[in-house]
Amino acid sequence: MFRLKRASGASKIHEGAPVQNGSRAESAREAGLKITSIETLRTEEFANVLWVRVHTDAGIIGLGETFYGSGAVEAHLHDTLAGRVLGKNPLHIEALHREMLNLPMAQSSTGVEYRAASAIDIALWDIFGKVCGQPVHQMLGGLCRDRQRIYNTCAGYKYVRSTNIKPVSNWNAGESAGPYEDLDGFMNRADAVAESLLEQGISAMKIWPFDPAAIENQGLFISADQMRAAVSPFEKIRKAVGDRMEIMVEFHSLWNLPTAKKIARELEAFKPTWYEDPIRMNSPQALAEYARSTTVSVCASETLGSRYPYKEMLDRDAMDIVMADLCWTGGLTEGRKIAAMAETYHKPFAPHDCIGPVGFIAAIHASFSQPNTLIQESVRAFYRGWYNELVTAMPTIKDGYVYPMEGVGLGVELLPAVFERADLTVRRSAL
């Protein structure tokens, strides 16, 4: 029997990045590993990001991350999950994954339970790679390609920065300035944003100009004036760059079915690549009806937790492109199962990313290891901006492609400066 030792509140616990030398990894393989403590870190400035560090008795530390509701996730992680994983072997990933999600209230949702388990799961894969001296994508099966195409989600530098996650309210438009303030850009200068992206070799972009109308009308209807305003960015993009730019349309699950179908018909003339989450992702039947009503592919869904709702939607032909957020759906363990299931239905996989830097890098490892990955989401305002304030490495992104991460495990650690931040809160559960 072990006793949990917990410390909460702001503190400056900084042990530095673990030294991943050959002798340490070798001893870990020979003697087995044991999880000795779970550490969570969050800051006031990046309020939605929660990092998890899983410590082992060999000194190897795994890094994970999740996003949204960081305080609630932190509480569940320490109050419930720590007692289930402390003292266990971190390489028993499947067993620990099941242990974390075999809970009465963890039933196929992206709630606190799944977000907490996702963060620990990503950290376990990081440990696995470090023990074996290989990158995570190798542990997942190896590279399926040498480079992976990306698209740019046109967010701004402070998009979803606050704990107010209501669409439009979370835009934080105008609060910062820089060359990649792409949210304000697509709303007002979509042609210029498209041209800027093409100059960088990025030929696909995601925008969500219908959100203001949805929030104003509670998703019940859209007026003619609102439709014209929301369609305007598409007109500008096609007039400026023609079909050289692919356009993904994000709807954030804000519309009722009749209005979503009406918008879909209006946009078909602009040949979007996909419609993403047009309605709430809680009715496979309704989504299947929507999919039948349009010639544009339906992409779903960052909001789904676990592989089970995906199967129901795939069985009903409700989705054409399978999207999953690894920080919400159950980590790398569940994400690769979702990707594999999509492949059995001959559907492409497209990992979601509009979160923190560790989740972004985990998604990239998954992208490279899955044979059916279509494209990887990215946000240039993030990977060219605030991500670099927090972590030691960013993936190489060039000419519209991301390249495999180098180094063992995830290939990234938190910067030492993170541990010295005045707004940092650290909590630890230990044997």
C-alpha cells in the first residue's frame, strides 16, 4: 500500500529535464520501471494548458499535455488517477489506459476524465520512447512518409487564450499584433491571408466566418445579410488565388440541421475541402442526413471521446474524414485505434490541433505513424509565436509540410523558464 503525498498551490518545483543517457535506459529495460510521482503544471497566462510530468524510479520523466478546464483536470488527475497509476510500470500503456478510463463517469466523452487520461497517456509514450532511445512515431509503428502536408487554422496569437471558451468570445481579436493575426485576417482580409500562406507553401486553410451569426441567432437561422457577410471571405479567396488554396470550413457544432444544410448548399460553389462539425456531434443519424445533403466531405470530430462514437458515425456514413484530438479523446493510445478504425472504412485521418505545443507535437508523431493520415492541422500564430515561449523544440515546417521530430520520445521538454514563472502552479502526487 502506498500513500499519496500531495502538494498544491503555486510553487517552483524544478528538477530540470531528465538526462536520457544509455546507462539509464539500459537499467530501466533490465530492472523494470515504476511510476513514482505525477506532477501537473499550469500558468495563469496560458490558462487552458495543463502539462503533466510522469516521474519514474529510473529518473526518466514523461511529458504530456491537455487543454481546457486545466484546474478541473488537475483535480481529477491527482484525486482519482494518481491512485490508479502510482507504483505501476509506465511501459504497460494499454493496461494503464484501461485503468484510467474504466471509471463510472468516463464514458466516451471529452470531459475531465478523458482529458486527464489523455495527458498521462501521452507522457507514457514519451517514457516508452526515451527508454528505447527512439522517437514516439517509431514506437507507434514507424514513419509512413518522410513529410506530412499541413493546413493552417487561421487563429490569432491569443485565440482560446482565456478560460472563456464560448465561440466568438474566445477569439480575443485585436489583443495582439503580428504578421500571423490570421483570425482578424480571414474575417476582413481573407485574400491577403491566402496569398501570405501560399507564399509560405501552405495551400490549405481553415476558417469559421459563420460563428458570429450562429452566436447571435443561437444557431437557429441565418439572415440574408449574415449569409452574405460570412460568404465574403470565400469570394475574396477564390478571386485572389483561385483554386490554388483549399478551404476547410469550421462550424464548431453551432447550427441546427436545417440551417447547416442551407449554409452547405450556399458554399458548394466555392468547392470547400470539408465541412467540420456543422451540428452537435451527438446524433449520428442527423449528421448522416447532413452528409447526404451535400457534395462536400464532412469532417468529424475533435469533440468526440474514445473510438466508440466514431464507429457509430462510420457505420452510418456520417463522416468522410475522421478527426481526433489526442489531448481530449484518450491520448496516443486511443488516437491510433481511431485512425486504424477509420482505415478499415477507407476513410482518411486528420489529427486536430489548436491547443498547446506538446499536444501539437504528439499529433505530429501520430500523423507520421498512420498510413491513412490526410493532412495535419497547424496554427502558424502558435508555432511561430507563443509555443516557443514554453518548449525546447518545434517541428520543422517548410513549404507547406511538417517533418518528423528528432530526438527520443516526443523530442520536446518544457523550457527551464517555465519552472521559474511567477504565475506557475505545480501540484504533485507521489508514492
